[in-house]
Amino acid sequence: MTTSKTLIKFAKEALGLAHDVEMKLTPLGGRGSDRIFYRLTWDSTGSAILIHYNSIRIENTYYGDIANFLRAINVPVPALICQDSNQCIMVMEDLGNTDLWSLRNEPWDIRQEFYKKTLTVIHVLHTFPIENFPVAQVKLMEPFGPELYKWEQDYFRDNFVIEVCKIKLQPAFSQQLDKELQSLADRIHASSQSLVHRDFQSQNVMIRYGEPYLIDFQGMRIGSPFYDLGSLLCDPYVQFSEEEIDELLMFYFKLSEKDLIWSEFQKAFWEASTQRLIQALGAFGFLGHKKGLAAFLDYIPAGLANLQHAVSHIPSLPHLQKLLKRCQARI
């Protein structure tokens, strides 16, 4: 077991501080990724973030190298100060306490500017040429594809439909639902592919000196950029009006130099948003019921409402629409 004394000793060495410097180690709020976060403070202004992670969850071991890659391509992320892979400890730059989520109640004219800056940042990642990715130096999780999308759909069924809503699907209905969702996965996979953050939501975008920085990018992989857009603009943690979503989506649309058709762009967005929200509701059920992180259950009503809204834009998902109505009645 790694003690606080061991963590502080490691941090002082990483930061080049004398052993007699008084340092405070303060636990921060937990996340759902088998990591423990601490804020390190010393003197009157010194601070850094220490992360003690579980290497069994393999993506946690990728964080440091991905951070260095992102900084190299001008995607703003916290600087990696030091990492010990054997002890599963890393020390990162401290970006403070302000994230997009903490600004959720600000007037729209203020929020929209932060979101547009954030979309500009993620566009840099989305337009990085995949063929130039340094595969020999940086490891990524498996790409999105039909199998991973199917895993997310089963995750939703097991941890949300069955565990949270207590709904048992009849075989005939289940078969038709599977066909719809498989077709959805195939369409998303056939859309444009890029590097994606994978968990691009309001609590994973820090705001420092008025500029956005991405965090929690250890799950980065190749997939549909619309999955990231759905993560941010259909975020269960934050409320948007239809007009606000359209405004931000159009902003991102105009960033692209490709010859795109707006109606097709919107369709791809709502389909990927549906897939993302399916994953999110599965995660809320899993983390809330099986990991004991009850706070995630509070976001189920918003997540379900967002999923119903996304599906309302997709006529090819009638069985999913019926299932969500049953879920709404149970919740």
C-alpha cells in the first residue's frame, strides 16, 4: 500500500523540492476510472496534481504519453511533470478548479465563448492526420468499431435497462432492437474517422486564464469525431436548448474545410450522440450500482431525457424509442 508519506516524498523529488519543505496532500473528488487525485500545495503559491492510478485498467497507463503527444500538436492539456510507472504515480500541472461544468449557470453569452474555444481545441485533435500518429511511441485503446459500439449497447442494456429500470425485454423485441442498434453502429463507423477524446464532456474541460484545457484523455482512440461532439453538446451534466446546440454545432461545422452538407452533418451528429448517451447511461448505472458511486445516479434523468431527444431526430430507431418510453415510466 502506498502511504501519504511515500506520495509526498515522490512529489518533492519530482518537483525538485528540498525534503524539509512543508507539503500538504489533499484528496480531490473521485472519478470513475480507478484513480485517486490529490492536490499538492507548498509554500504560499506552489501547487501540482498527483494521480495514483490502478494499472489493471490499462488506459490509465497511457495517460502520460498521450499528454505529451497532445501538447506536441498544440492541444492544451496539463503538463506531465513526472511519472513512475512501477509505483503508478504521476505528477501533473495544476489547472485549478474551474471547469466547463462549474460555469453551467452563467449567461449564454459567456458560456458560448468558452464552448466555442473548446470546440476549436477539439477540432485540432479531430483534424490531426491519423497516418502521422506516432504509434511506436504512444499507445491507444482499441479503435471504435462495430464490436466496441456493440459492447457499449450491451453495457447500456445490462446496467441501465435491466439494473436501473428493471425491464426484461421479450426475445422478439430484443432481436428487433439489436438490428436497429447494429445498423446505427455501422453508420457511425462508416462516417469520418479521426482521433477522438472519448469522454469529451464538461467536467473534462478545465478553464485556466480564460482558455480551455483537456483532461481525462487516457481513453483517446480512433473513432467518429461526432462521438466527441455528442459527448459535449448532449452532456447530461449541463443543460442546453435546441438553439444553443445548433449554434455550437454550426460553429464547429464552419471550422471544417471539407465540402460538407449541413443536413448530413446534423444526422451524423444525432446518431453519434445517441450512441454516446447509450454508453453514458450504462456508465451511470454501473458506477452508481456496482461501484457504489451513487452521485452518478443523479444524472440518469437528464441523460435519459437527452437520449430521448437525440433519438427523436432518428426515424430508424422506433424500437429504441419505445424502450426509452418504458424506461422513463420506470424512472
